[in-house]
Amino acid sequence: MDWDPECETFLADGRGEPSERDVWAAAAQLVKAHGPDAVVVAARRADHWLAAGDLAQYRLSKRILSAINHLITMVPPVGSRPN
């Protein structure tokens, strides 16, 4: 369960504060790559940034973690059919 370097590059491109779309895209990418383990991957990364003293990246990682939790817990509406 290593951190995906593509996500890090995506988020550390120097554009300033990432948009909600960026956060959700990163979360979706992590879920696609790691499945339910994406929560652990994102939490470890947040811990890494906190230990490194980079509070901006820590806050961003927590936003991504929150989005991952929403994506993983999403339940299809009753009566919906899979695509």
C-alpha cells in the first residue's frame, strides 16, 4: 500500500489551493488504485505531512481522506441498476 506518486505530482503542482474537483479526482484515483485500502493510504500520507510539519499538505490530505470515505461508503439508490 504505497503512496501513488502520480497523485502526489497531481496535487503538488504549485497551482495554489486545489479545487474540490481536484480533491475528488485525487480521491477517486486512490480508490481506483487501492480499493478500500485507499483510506489507509491517505491516512498514512496525512500522518507523513503532519510529522513533516507541512500543515497545508496535511489539510489537503485530510480533505482527500474525507472524499475517499464518502466514495467508499456510497450506496446505490434503491431500485437502481448497475451500468
